[in-house]
Amino acid sequence: MTLGSGEASRVETLHLAGPVRLGEDDVRAEAWVVDGRLTFEQPSGDVTRVEGWAVPGLVDVHCHVGLDSAGATSREVARTQALADRDAGVLLVRDAGSPLDTTWVHDEPDLPRLVRCGSHLALPKRYLRDYGRELAEVAELPDAVAQEAARGDGWVKIVADWIERSEGASADLRPLWPGDVLAAAVARAHDAGARVTAHTFSEEALPGLLAADIDCLEHGTGLTPSMIDEVAARGIAVTPTLLQVERFEAIAQQADGRYPVYAAHMRRMHARRHAHVRDLFEAGVRLLVGTDAGGTIGHGQIAAECAELVAAGVPPLEVLAAASWRTRDYLGAPLLDEGVEADVVVYPADPALDVAVLAAPSAVILRGRRVR
């Protein structure tokens, strides 16, 4: 997996005047960034003092760089999107599917580190138009997963369910893939050393995904209590994307009249969104933080997504851990420690006590350089 690297040239020495939170129970009084790397030993010479609470760079695990409401963007627009995420404190992005080849982001030292899923894998008329790679036949999924695993950075994204409009007034969310095809596809990814995440809103698609040994679920709004227990026991991660689920009422309004069953289903999931996330947390499910930026949601909204998780009943420290060091570790990024290239965000107060402060970082340090 490519996570990018810093430039070799010497950079400004920074004094993180502290406190510096490295994890739940690891808070240091201060630290320094010398030649781009973190150290707890005071250097000689001139330093630039940076006041405030420092934490490891934030992570957005469901973010679409290079995608907007019309599909693939230009490279310039994708760069603007990535900069908006960076300036909000997101220094590591797992791109959860993009029609644009964003490999070039790895070579841009001022952009967040990027873990690419490649293209969403879907079927014609069973996902948003121009968003993903549409396969002509269901049976093509395993080969397509193997291809995307080779192109990406250790992750593949499958669209597991979507509205089946051909059913007319009874249309609702339906799975795209039979269980045996899903199982073969996930196995191909695992054989290639990649993990698989899946877009899923419905209850109906989840048994097949769980049986296929899926690694991660995006949205996961259809998880029932028994499924939640299984997900927790098996260590499957869930990205609740509450900013996106908040839009379910608006989606239902668009479907009113023509697709009443689907509209009612979306409203039920919208109404229980906070209770659902609280159930996930209380069951011990690994929660990830993802904004679903790109498409219909703007970039740079990690603080708003964190606030929604707190509103659902997840404690601020747990939300911060999920948005920072815990998920950096999950994605294979180095944890902040002595000698590690410094990806740090500084806040005027401790975000472990109040995630509202995430909305206003006072400094952003990427690859050991202050970029904001």
C-alpha cells in the first residue's frame, strides 16, 4: 500500500508546545518537529512555537477524491477537493471509490496521503450514473475485483445494493450480487492481499456480505441486532456516514409517489440513524469516520461527521480515536512516535473533550511541514 513520503529537503523546526495526544492514554507535555520528523528531545537552534493540543492527523475513510455529482472531475477539481480535506485536518484519506485515476496524488507532497479503492463496482442502472465501473454481467465481479485490487492501494469497493426500479411501485433496495459470486469476489481480493468494503443500505444484502467474509461495511444502515453482534465478533468495521444518512429523508421525498415502498424504507433508516450507531458502538463494533464527501456532499466536513457521531451517543474520546490514531493504524499508516514523519493537527482545546474544536484547527502539519 502506498501512503506517500515526504521530501528530503530540510524544513522549519517546530515546537509543539503541547499537550500532544498520541493516543487514548498517551499524552506528552510537548514535542518538536525536526527536519520533518517528530521528536521528544528538545533540539538546539531556532524553533517556531505552535500552541495548542496536537493530535495525529485525522482520517476520512469514506471520501471520493475526483468525484462530483456529474461523475469524474478534472484533476484540478480533485486537487481542490483534497486540499479542502487537508485544511480541515484530514491528512489520510481512504478514497472509497472514484471514477478518476488519482494515482498522481501520491506524488503531491501538499495533498493528504491517499489509500485508493479504485472504481466502485456496480451493474448498469443499479447505482448512480457515471460514478462507478458498470459490469455487463454479474459473473464478471470476481475478475473485476481482482483487477481493481491490482490497481488500488489494498482496498476494493463493491456496491452491494441499490433500488431496483424495474419493480415499479414495489421497488426497494435489492442486492446486486448472488452470494456465491460475492464470496468468489471477496476471496479473489483476499488472495491478492486486498481488503473489500461494500456500499450497503439494506438488510437484504447483508447476509451475503457477511457470508462472503467482507472486511468493512459502508453505511451499514440495515444491520439488525443479531448481525451487529456478528459484525462485532468478527472485527468487521463499519463506517456510519451519518452526514449521508441524514439525507435519506430528502431521498425519500424524491421517491414519494413513484416508489412508495422504497421511500418508506429510507425514512425508517433515517429515523433510527442515531440509535443504530449507538447500538453499533455499545456492541463493540469498530467504527470508522467517513464523510462520504464527493458526489452530493462537500469536502472538508470531518468535524461535522464527528459531531454527528457524538450526537448519536459515542463519547468524544472514542470519536477522536476513530477519526485519528485508531484508524491510521487500521489502514496501515505509521502511528505518531519518535522519528516518524509528522502528520499532526493542532487545536486550541482538547478535542477528546469536545469534538466541536475539530471545526477550527489552528495548525495543520503534513509530512513535517506546516501547510496551514
